[in-house]
Amino acid sequence: MRERYLPDSGCVPLSHRQDPGGQAGAILLFDSATGRLYDVLYKDDLLGTNDWLPLTNDWPGDGGTMEFTAPAGATQRFYRVEVRLEE
């Protein structure tokens, strides 16, 4: 997985690791900031016309590393994290 960050794009760098026990899907990791809300989204096919689908909504940042365990079972899946200011 390649990390990409565009300043002011609303997206954040994302890294991953596999569940050491092998029971869950990928574990997604990203740095957070207080006062921000994060959404984890996914797509099964980047070339398709389907929209990104939400896995989480309005996840409040705490200034630390956020960790999200993706559901197991998908053979191929693409993820992105969007961020916005809390209102």
C-alpha cells in the first residue's frame, strides 16, 4: 500500500499491518489530531463507478495514532481516510 498525502485535500496518510492472529482483516493506522473527525471508506474496485462506501463515520481524533481493524473476508479492498474539522 502506497502512502499519499495532499495538503488540504481532506485525506490523510494511511499505513497498514496484518492481524498477527490472522483472524481479522488488515489493521489500518493513521495519525489523528484533536478537533478533527475521521471517516474510513472503502472500495472493492478502483476502476468501477461505485462510490466509496463508509466503514466509520465521525470518528473523533485524539491526537494519537488511530487504529481500525478492517473486516475479514474481502479478497481485495481499497481504503481511504477522510478528515474534516469538528463543528
